[in-house]
Amino acid sequence: MSAVDHKKLITPEQLVPIRPKPVEVWDVERIRKHFPVLSQMVNGKPLVYLDNAASSQVPQMVIERGMQYLKYEHSNIHRGVHYLSMKATNAYEGAREKVKRFINARDVKECIFVRGATEGINLVMHGYGRKFINAGDEIIISAMEHHANIVPWQILCEEKQARLRVIPMNDAGELLLDEYDALLNEKTKFLAVTHVSNALGTVNPVREIIDRAHKYGVPVLIDVAQWAPHMAIDVQDLDADFYVLSGHKMFAPTGSGILYGKQHLLEKMNPFQSGGDMIKSVTFEKTTYADLPNKFEAGTPAIASQIGLGAAIDYLNIIGREKAAEYEHELLEYATARLSAIEGVRIVGTAREKLGVLSFVIEDIHPHDIGTILDQQGIAVRAGHHCAQPVMKRLNVPATARASCSFYNTKQEADALSEAIEKVIEVFV
Ligand SMILES: Cc1ncc(COP(=O)(O)O)c(C=O)c1O
């Protein structure tokens, strides 16, 4: 056995990750340096990353936290008595504590780690829906949901002979609240609505929506996948019963996410997945379930990813969410004005209140062709139905091109986008 050079071993104190400095004035060039991926060339041009609604980029601080875990702390959680297992458990549960403060939950028991918004919605459909929705009941969603907030409820309705009802929207992509009122009745047993449309950027008046549902005693799930990367969340203030979000859309690795649920509802729900770590005791005759939140976290979770989500929350707290939001608002207005001024471009989704997303079409040019030509200029946008086919159908477009921004994007990038779009039009006309 070779001798260990103790001088070369590191101590836990040496594992403190580099932290960016708090931001006084929004200095986007400084912020961009936090994101290594942004400094590369794509197809010979500086990368212009405008696909943030699909997945945001990861800052160095989060990458380092993940590396630190993988290099020096990796172990399985909860069941170990040894040093590394306790270290990993502390980091994982520490991330949950950060989540609790980030969303202002009453207790960590209300914060369930999930792989993303999709898994969170499916958990509620299985755990709550399968237990409490019955034949003849009605579930309300909206016309602008991501497929993740349509398909699970559709499956449930088919299974239970319940009815799925949809709050319609106008041509601008705004929900019609009078029609919503007409849908609510004593048969309504659940409501699931997105805070922000991923296809259009519309911000929905969720406080109003939640309050009206609660008047009928209807539990509400709010999908904050597109809200969380931009704005603060206070689950107690809005008072919805469930919230879901995806970590990879808010500067954390894929495989991370949160389902928030009010404790009294989570307590009476059935487990989602079953197996190790979600039990109190198992015999061949009967299994009793672990207390919250473990009851909903069967098997080995995405430990590194959820620790990364904790680090992403630290990052957002350091840079300051309010300043980021102000900057993003100005940037979206600027980009909207630039694109609207190009002849032949039509913005899809013109709601009065929008966040982060700029969907558009160009007459006679398929969005996939737009996306491909923009990529040749190093510009990443998304083209297609954005997992929101009913939105496309309602607004009478087969697909859109979608630019979605974050606080690290710049006005120069919006200029580059609009110049590249002008080139697309030149190529096709
Ligand atoms: C509004 C909304 N809800 C749900 C999802 C699904 O998120 P995930 O794929 O991370 O589970 C998305 C993803 O784009 C989304 O935009």
C-alpha cells in the first residue's frame, strides 16, 4: 500500500465554493462572466443564447457546488452513519431548507424534491387526483397550458369519468376571466393553471384565479416553471395549494425541481412512487409510510442536482432578484420593439403583462427554417409548438419561433437577433 501524503489531503474547510459579489447596479457584462457557456463561439459567431424558457444556463458557482459534491462528498443519503453519507445528507437537506426560504413555505415538510415540473404535476395527479377525483367531477385547466399540465389531467379524467374544462383565451393570449367564472361550480374539484405561458409569455392573474377557486373550496395547483426564473415566489401570500417548478429553468442542473404542497393535503395524499426511503416499516402484510417529505421521495434522489438547485438559489439571492427582473423587463420591451418594427414579422402573444418570452412568426417562412438560419448566426431560439399544441391551434399558427431571455442577455443580442431575422427574410423573399 502506498503511503498517503497527508499534506495533499484537503479538509472540509477548503471546500468553500467561489461566490460572486452582490450586484449594486445591473452590470450585465459582469453577470455574463458568471456563466462559462456564454463566452463561446457558435458557427463562428459569439453565442446568443435565447432559449432560456426551455432551459437556462448554469453559473460557475452552481457548477462548482456540483463538482465539490461529486469530488469530495458523494455518497448516498439518509441511511448512512459514515462521514460522507452524513455530509451528503446535510447538503441535500440544506438545499431543501434553502428552497423553503426561497418560496416562503411554512415547513420543509411542504417542499418535495422532484425531477421537474412534469414530475411534480404527475405526483399531484396520482397522489391527490386518483384518490379524491370521482365520476362526474370537473377539473379546470387553461387554454395556455404546457402539455405537462394537460395530459396528466386528461388521463385522470378518462380513468375517473371526470370532465376536463378549459378557461379560454383571447387573440392576444389572455385568459377570459368571465368565462372562468362560468366554469366554476360545485362539481369543480381541482384547478391547475400556469402562472406564465411558456409559448406566449403571458402572465396570468393567478391571485384572482386562486381566490375565485377557493371560494368554491377547490384546491389549486400553480405551475410556476416559467415564473420562477424571473420573479420571487411567496407560496403563503398567493395561498395556492400546490406549486411546481423545474430547477433547470432557474440556473440549476437538470433533474432538480420542487413540488410545494400544503401540509394537510400532502398528509392525506397517496404516495407517488414507492420503494426505499419512503417507508416507516415494511412487512409482507403491511407497509407504513415515512413522514413528509420522504413519503414522496422514493429511491435514491438526484442528490447532486438538488444540491445544485440550493446553490442556484444562493446565486439568485446574491445577485438580487428585483434588479434582475427590472433589467429583464426593459430587455423584453426593447426586443419586442425591435422585432415588431421588421416588416413581415408578427409577434404571437401580445398580452398586456408578459415575462421572458417573445414568440413570433414570419409570413411564408416556417419557424424551423427561421431557427436553422438563426443557428447559423450563433443564435439559439426554439421553433415548434413548444409543447403547447392547443395554443398554436387557438391562435391559428402551426408553430412559432420563440426567443426567450434571461438577465444575462443584452440589448446587443436583441439587435443581433433582429438583424439575423432581416437576413432570414432576405434569403426567403
Ligand atoms: C410552463 C411549463 N410547465 C411545465 C414544463 C415542464 O417542465 P419540465 O420539462 O422541466 O418537467 C415546462 C417546460 O417547458 C413549462 O414551460
